[in-house]
Amino acid sequence: MLEEINYFDENTFLYYEENILAKRVKMTNYKTVIDNRISIIHNHSVSVDKSFKKVGKYKILKESQKYYVKEYLGASKFQLMLLYITNKFSLIILYIRCFFKRS
């Protein structure tokens, strides 16, 4: 099935991979199933935290979000502009929070 949905989208890194896979699966009319009997242990951000600072991870997240919204949800130019504005505003807030944590 991964071959049929063209594997992973290489235009994202770290974030929105699951959203893109789900959208691609839905586009091929495959069915998805949830099996609550399965559990997976995932060590969140163990290697990522060593490689990227908080602001860097946030920027990667927002780039992946922008790509997903544009390419997979078909956002209009107006919607992309609103996303851009809110992302810049929240980035400023993140910078301020990081600054005061260091103080």
C-alpha cells in the first residue's frame, strides 16, 4: 500500500507525516482501522531535542503545517496569508517566552 500512495512525502520533516499519509490513504479509497490492542512506546523528541532548539523545532513544525495546508487541504491565498500572520505572531510570542526563561 505504501507504494500505491507514493511512500512518504519528502517535503516535510518531523511534523505532519501522519496527516499526509492519512490524506493519501483516504484519496486512494483504502479503509483505515484502529486497533486499540496494540501499544507502541515512543521516546518523544529524544534525538530531536539534541539537534534542534525549541524555536528551530517550531519553525520546522510551521513549515510542514504550511505545506500540508497548501498541498493537501487546498488552502486559498487568503487562508495561507492568515496562517502566515498567525505563525509569525506565535513565533514572536515563543521568542519572548524563551527570552524570559533565560533571564
